[in-house]
Amino acid sequence: MKLKFLGTGTSQGIPVIGCNCEVCNSTNSKDRRFRSSVMITTDSGKKILIDCGPDFRMQMLENHETEVHAVLITHEHNDHVIGLDDLRPLIFRQKGDMPIYCNKRVGAEIMNRFPYAFADVKYPGAPSFELHEMENKAFHLFDAEITPIEVMHFKIPIFGFKSKKLAYITDASAISETEKGKLKGLDYLILNCIRKENPHPAHFILPDILKLNEELNPKKLFLTHLSHYMGLHDETNSELPENVQLAFDGLELDF
């Protein structure tokens, strides 16, 4: 299986509109970050998208991706769902509803924001979604086993996902001891890290990540959902422990 980072930025992306900091002005392509999302390609070639934010269209075009067979949604914030309408050309080509896996609360939000996708009589050109309510238990999707990881994003429970020895978690601010048990012995652990310092109520910052790295001891830990406050990609990477790196848009992992 493969995982490709389609985006590794926060809700504002990088560069941030109107910002003149060194990160937003960087000419290094690794410092340009779409909103966070990844694409998993299963061994049989099925494409599973995790989150579908406002940059989805350009993420697909720039990565020469042409298919999505199912979508997993971590939570309902706009930078993770508002691109769902741009699935339309894929839905039309596949001639079927797009399967979307999420918890009940998120499903209700998707129906509220995209009511036209669920209308009994749709106007021409409307997307069509097939919601699958997801609980905190493993399930099979195509030829992959997916294990949800429940984490807290400030005061709301959201999902990360694990398959084989890789786990992807974004927008977390706390992980229970029970859920940490699912994250030990991993080859790849992917966690959100919004900045180096100054505690954030809804997101991990670097000291949180370094503690989790020692506790969970993954072979490799990649950081995503990064703001411009994390600094320049190359400089920050040189300051991190050997097994910890910033992810970047377009990075691919085999697992």
C-alpha cells in the first residue's frame, strides 16, 4: 500500500494570504503547503482519500490523480470537508454515489452543508454521496483493513486512521491511553503539529509531539497540519530527532 500527502498545511495553508514571513516567502517547494489531506492506494489499486478540503481540486491535478473510490473524513471542520463538491467529475465518471465514511455527527454536518447531494430529485450536475456511519472499531474497505483512532480536537472527538503499521492523525490535542495502545509498534506514525511553541487548545505543538515520540516509539514519525510558525522545512528538520521529520506535499510512503 502507499500513502501520498496531498496537503500538509493548516486551515490557512502556506503561504498565508498577506503574510511576508520567511516561510511564506520561501522559494523551497516543501514550504508550500495545501490544506491537510492524504491519498491511500491499496494493493489492488483502490484510492481512499482522507479528508477533502478546499484545495482538493488542485491537489488532484498537481499529483496527476484521477480517481477516488471512497473518502474517510476525520471531522467536520471546513478545511477537511468543504472540497467534497469537487468530487463531482469523479462521481459522474464512475456513475455511482461516492462512499463517504464518517461518524454520525460528521455525517449530519455533511448533509447540512451539501443538501443538494442528498435530494430525492437532484438538479443536473449535482454530486451524490453515500454516507456510511463509522464507529470506533475496525472495518474492511476494499482490500484494506481500517482501524479508527479516536482522539480529541479541543472538546470534540474526531477520528484518525490506522492500516497495517501506519497511522494518520490530524487535528488532535489529546489521545487517551486506550487509543495510544493502537499506536505502538508502528513503522509510520503521522501526527499534527501546528507550531514549535505556545500551547494551542486544539492542536499538538512540538513539545507534545516529542513526548509522544518517546512514549510510542515509532520507527518514523512524520508531522503534518503544519503552520508557518513551524519554520522553514529544511531548518526545522535539522533540529528534530533522527526519526522525526516534517512531511511535505507530494511525499509518498510505502507501507
